[in-house]
Amino acid sequence: MNSLIPLLVAAPLAGAALLLLGGRRLDRFGHWLATAFAALSFAFGLALLASMLGRETAERQVDVNLFSWIPVNGFQADVGFQLDQLSITFVLLITGVGTLIHLYSVGYMAHDERRRRFFAYLNLFLAAMLLLVLADNYLLLYVGWEGVGLASYLLIGFWQHKPSAATAAKKAFLVNRVGDMGLSIAIMLMFAEFGSFAFGPLLGSEGTAGAVGQASEGKLTAIGLMLLLAACGKSAQVPLQSWLGDAMEGPTPVSALIHAATMVTAGVYLITRSASIFNLAPDAQTTVVVVGAVTLIFGAIVGCAKDDIKKALAGSTMSQIGYMILAAGLGPIGYVYAIMHLVTHGFFKAGLFLGAGSVMHGMNDEVNMRHYGGLRKYMPVTFVTFGLGYLAIIGFPGLSGFFSKDKIIEAAFAKGGTEGWILGGVTLLGAAITAFYMTRVMLLTFFGEKRWQPDAEGHEPHPHESPSTMKIPMIVLAFGSVFAGGLFTLNSSFLHWLEPVTGHAEGDSPLSPLTVTLITTLCMVAGVAVSYLMYGRSPVPVVPPVGSALTRAARRDLLQDDFNHAVLVRPGSALAAALVYFDSRGLDGFVNGLAATIGGVSSRLRRIQNGYVRSYALSMFGGTLVLVATTLLMRSV
Amino acid sequence: MNALALTGATSTGEAVQFWILAVIAVGGALGMLLMRKAVHSALCLAATMIALAVCYMAQGAVFLGVVQVVVYTGAIMMLFLFVMMLVGVTSEDSLKEQLKGQRFAAVFCGLGFGVLLIAGIANAKLDHFTGLADANAEGNVQGLARLIFTKYVWAFEVTGALLITAAIGAMVLTHREHVKAPSTQRELAAQRVKDNIQVPPMPAPGVYARHNAVDVPGLLPDGSIAEDSVMATLRERGQIRDVSQEMLQRMAELEETTADWLGRPSSARPPVAPPEQRRALQKVPTAKSPSAEEGSE
Amino acid sequence: MNPVNYLYLAGLLFTIGASGVLIRRNAIVLFMCVELMLNASNLALVTFSRLHGNLDGQIIAFFTMVVAAAEVVVGLAIIVSIFRTRHSASVDDSNLMKL
């Protein structure tokens, strides 16, 4: 059974290779082939889950050492997989949502002439992401980490004929490089400190302490901060958040799969996987919490101001991942809930993105919500699935988001002391803003009067329901959005499932769980109410009003690009210009001057070699003259 | 004087002889340097060499003096003259120096070298001359022979080998190998017809009795010269003797005389044209032709 | 008179010959200048023979003459073959030593 683990990765990788190398003859059925490979991987995942459920809790972790990758004296890197409860959770999320989105893409990309390539990239992404979550050491994880970065780059820039898409892809790639640098430094630090980067010896497994236990707190803090930098880059957390909004230039299924459900949560996975390190480095943990809290509010504010439906959802993604990072930073009291929110978020955010894609599909690829309105009658299925996702994300009682977010807020309060109050307040505020902006999206898109505009070629939009290949994934994800949270919370099943891997501790909450739930629900109702007052009661202007300073800043992503430009790009350009100046004037000037001098002297010397025999005779005679004169002088001295 | 030379001292007679010979030698050398024509240079050099031969004899080197006259003046200078005839006896250097600064630098170096050499000799301690009395006791030739065939016999043999090598080398250098069989008359004629440039024979030179020589070109009907009628070597050297104007003038005089004798009226006589300036030759360098006439007349 | 005067004469002739090599362009005249230089050194050798009182100097002068003869023969042959191909005896016309 364990031999299926490598096949999990191999199936989508084979699909990518086949589609990329197969050429045009695969154009006709390549997308179904890719979907089949994704589904195959999902089936393997289910089989492995069944096998794992059949074993005792202590024996659930499985290690498969595939081959020795870089065997050097004193440096041993293996390609090996570690399948435990955390990994299988991710595997099922990735392959499950991935398969659904493959299916959705069959309909969404039906008219794109480069569809085969698109599906090849999707499969490549699945393979890399599975490698990331299955790796049993940080080096192999890094391969998967870079692999998803590559797939993300390729897919954001898939419509590369649009300059905005090409730029967005480059931006995502570059910002991710900063985070990747953090991960590589963290790996180097680990190797320098412990001589290994495999999870087993380093982090310890259940019951046995890993090598990290012996290290000093300072070093662990350094490693933790570097890992956090990596997580920030991949998960679009402040200060490396700027790429996610632009990444919405990619096709909508890509936004749903990579930039909402799976890849951007890799940072949460990394922190949870490295729990042993963070548990021993409180400073690093505090930093993680701060980053999560800041991003939570940051993303929520950005989400409130955007008129582009995908960018609003991207802000929301940022904010929700902020919740997860915050939970992961809380330590053992939060890890399980971080992953739980991650899974439920994977369902409802993917569903929301697919719904947004469906709306765009029906509205001539219009993304501005101010040009929507009243679509619920034209797209009933989309409306219902999107609505369920909406209720899930705002935390409507009984739906997925309600359970997972509530647990995070409880954990934040359970941190204890002043920190607990601050974090709890922030998470509650985030919940209220989430309710506000999601209600805004909902109202602008599906309610109110029609504000439809003709597109660039003058076609009036004729909203229609999407084909069934698109509807089915939306319906399945809506089911997930509704029931996943309840299932996980029932008998604390998810807690018991993950606890052996991540550990768990009950915090010391000043408020009872019921109180927290009530306050959360109140915040949510308040957010919905404010939003309804602003957007539901009165007609929405097609042209956005000027708004307050905060609104204008939020429309510009809270000036993140201006900040980056002023702090990083301008000094960088100035440095580069100075270096170019130094290079061209200083170094080149010296080298060219030397060459010119030698060339000039040579061309003058060359005139001596004129080929006339009498001239040579003169030189000889002159030489004789000098010789005789010297001899006489030396004798006379 | 010879006796004095043997003792190393010099007599008044030798002094007088030296000054005369020195003047001749230096004058000859300068003449060789400054004469524009190679033939004149060669003659000047011959004079210098003869003067040097006498100098050798005055210093007790009788054999060398004779050899100097025989080998240098007799053989080598004649060889020079032969080659000069082959290359063109009238060829001379143009006055224009082509290398910038060469003449100035040469004079400067020469003067400097001369000054240094003379200063060096003046500084050397050369006050005591042994003289050749002992060495030439049984005769100069015998003394030389004793050395050549004993001490220097190996060098002598090698010199013989060198001379043989030089003779063979000269033959090899001047020998022209036929890379293909020489063309026959028939082939040459066929080639001429094929080329269609000059099908009939070349015009003959020397069409006038006064100048029936190969360097006189034939005249074309308009009085200009036919350059083709002179052999290529002479044309190359610029040694064409152009007599066309002179001839035309004489023809006119002849016509005039005939008319006088026949008593023709002046109206019936052909007009006497003034001698025209001959057009410049196209293939032949004409600048040297006046001196060429001088040289041969 | 001091026989050293012969040496001055030799030096003078040598210098004239050397200057001639540098100034004249006709290859034949150039050769004659070289001959003059050889003759000047011969005169010096003969004078040295008298100075030292042995005949070795004369022997060397004799060999010089032989070598000069050989040199002239080969040199003139070269001049003739150059003249045949280039139709000129000027050394300036054959600056073929330059590539």
C-alpha cells in the first residue's frame, strides 16, 4: 500500500510530461487526460486514507525512502516521503479540490486554443504541491516549494499576450524569490546547526525529541524567522503580500486552486510542520502571530475597497490566511484549528472563486462588480453555490467557516493575558469586516438592479448559467462549504485526527466558548447589517465614489506597491545606476583607456615596420652607433 | 718606401703618396655616393679600389694589393658592370626620397659614426708600429702561403667550398626553368588570331635611314610614333629615341627643296606646319627620354 | 707621418659606404657601397698587420676578399632575378618584407 505514495506525485507529473511532450495530437482529449490523472491521484489518496484509518494511531505515520539523492560525505539528501495525518489531509485537499477544478477548467477553458498547455501546468502544479506536502525533509520540500512557484508563475502569466498578466507573473515570481531565499537560508542554518534537514531526526516524532531540543533558542529563533519569511512569500502575508492581488490576472480556475485553496496555504503547512522549532522559539512565534494579525486586517480592508470581484476575493484570501498564520503562531493551542480553517477555507474559497469565474463567464469576462447586479435570476446554480460559500466564509452558524473561525477566535482569547485580549479583538474585528465585504460582494453581484455595461467590442452581456462541467464542481464544493466544518467539529474528530502530529493544548480562555461564539455571531451580524445599509438599501453607483482617504488607499492595496517602490525599487535602481556608471566610466574607462594606449603606441610602433630594407638598415646602423658609443663611454669611464 | 714600411716607420715619400691616395680614395667614395648614375658610381668605386690597392702595397701587403686589383677591380667591378648592362645602363635613382627622414637620419648616423670611429682610433694607443720586416723576411707571398697552408688551411678549404656554393647558387638563381614546352610559331600565330588584338606582325622599327636602329620607333601616318615597334625591354627602360619631330621637319624641308627645284608657285606648295608638341606616350615613361638620347649619343 | 692615418682613412671610407647603403636606392649601387665598406675594413686589417708585425691580418683580409666575391656573385644573381620579376632595381619598390 505504501508504494502508492510515490505514485501520488508521479501520476500528475506523468500527466504534465505527457501533455507537454505529446504535442498537438493530444489537443482533442488532453484536458480529459489531465483530469483523469488528477482523479487517479485523488483515488490513491483515498486508498491511502482508508489504509491509514485501518491502523492504530501510533502506526499511522508511514515513511518511504525512495532513493538517495545527493550522497556526499557528511551531507546526505534523500528523496523520501512521509505520510502522516497532516500530509494526508493536504493530499486529499489538493487532489480533491484539484480534480474538481480540473473538471471546472474543462468547461471554463473550452475555447482557449492553448488549453492542453494549461492542463499540463495544472498537473505540474499538483505534482509539485504533493511533493511539497509529502516530502520527509526540508530539501525535498524546497523542490516542491520551487515547483509550485514555477507552476504559479506559468499559470498567472498563462495569458501572456496581456502585458498585465506577464507583469503580474513576474511580480509574483520575484516576490516569491524573497521568501524562497528565507527558506533556503533556513535550510542552510539547519544543516549548519544540526547536520541534517530531515523531519524525523530534526523535529522528532511522537514521543521522541528531535535534534532541535538541544539547540539554543537564538538559533531556533533565527531559523523560525527565516521559515516565517518563506511562509510570508508563499502565503502572501505582510510584508510580501503585494503579488497576490495582481496574480488574479491568471485564469479563474488558477486563482481558485493555487491562489485560494492550496498553494498560498503552503506557508501555514510549513509553520505547522515546523511546530517543534516554533514551540521552542517564543520570539519567532510572537512574530508569526503579529504577521498573521496584521495581514488579517490588511487583507480585509483591501477586500472592502476593491470593485474587481477577483481582487476582492484575493483580499479575502489574504485575510483568511492571516487567520491561519495567526492560529499557527499561537502554538499547540492553534495548530489544529489553523489546519481546520485551511481545509474549510479551501472548500468555500475555491467555491467562491469558481462562482466568480462562472459569473465572469456569463458576463463577457467582466470583473467589475459595479457592472453586475441582479444576477441571481439568471444564474441560479451559481447564486446558490456562491451564496453557500458566502455564508460559510462569514461564519453563519452551522456552516464550515463558523466552526473553524470560531475555534481560532477562541484560541486567540485562550492565549491569555493582554495578548489574548488584543488578538481576540483583532480576530473579532476581522470577522466583522469579513462579513461586511463578503456581503458587499454578494449584494453587488446578485442583488440590486442591473448595471450591465457592453464590453469593449460593444456586445451586451447575456448572462447565462454555465455548462455542467462547471456547475458540478461548484455544487460539490458548496457541499464541502456547508458540512466540512460540522463534520470536523463533531466529537472533535479533526482534533483527534491531527493531534498526534501537531500536538494540542487547551488554552486558558478568559471567556467561555459559548460567549465567544455569541460575540462572533454578533460581530458577523453587525458587519452584514452595515454592508446591507450601504449597498442593499440604495442603488449602487456605476462609477465608484471618491470615498475617504482610507478607501482610496485601500483601492491601491493600502499603498503596498508605492511602499515597495519607494523603499526597495528606487534605491535599488539608484544603486544599479551608480554601479553601471562606475562600471562604464570607471572600469571600462580604465580598461578601454589601457587598450587605447597600447593600441596607439602599437600603431606608432608599427610604422617602423614599413618593409623598406633601407629603413631596417638604418635601424641596424643606428644600433651599431649606439653600441660603439656605449663601448667608448664605458672604456673612458 | 717599402723598406721603411717593413720597419714600421714612414718616410716622407710614403706620406706624400698617402695623401694623394687618400684624396683619390675619399673622392672616389664620395663620387660613388653622390653620382646619380650607377655606371658612374661603379667607375668611381673602381678608382677608390685601385687607390686602396696601392695603399696595401705601400704597407707591405704586396700580394693583397695585386689580388685587390685582379679580384676587385678586375672581376667584381666587371661583374657589376655586366649586371648594370643587363638591368639598364642608363637607369638612375630619382632624386625624390620616398622614406621620410631617411636621408637626414642617414647623414646624421654617418657623421656620428665617423666621429666616434675617429675618436676611438685617436684614443687608442697606436704609437708603436712593429713593421713587417720579420714577417716578410722570406717574401710576402711566401709568408702568406706558409700561414694559409698551415694555420689557416681549414678556413682556406671552407672558403673554397663557399665559392663553389656561391657559383652554384648564382646559377640556380638566374636559371629560368621552362614550366611548359615553348610555344611553336604555329601556336603563337593561332594564339594571336584568337586574341584578336594584334593579328598582323608588329610594326618594324627604324624606318628611316638616318636612324635605322632598334630603339627608334616607326612612325604612324599622322607622324606620331608607334610604340609597339620598339622592343619591350627598351620600352620598359624608357629608352625610346623619338625622332618624329625632327623627321617631319626634314620632310618639310625636302618638300620645300623639291618645290624650289621644280619651280612650283607658293600656292601649290603644302603649308609648312610648325613643329607640333608630340603627344605624351601612354605606355612609355617619356620623362627620361632626353637623357636617354644624351647617354647614347 | 703616422701610419694611424691609414686607419682614419679606413674609418672614413667605411662611414661613407655605410651612409651610401642608407641613402642610395639602386640595389646595385647599394651593393657597391657594401663593397666599399668591406674594402675599408681590409685596409684597416692590413694596417693592423703592419702594426703587429705579423701576417695574420693580411690573411683575414684575403679571406674577406674571397667571401666578398662569393657574396657579390650571389647578391647580383638575386638582383637580376628581382629585376626580372619586378622590372626594377630599386630597393624601395620591393617593400615585400611588410605583410
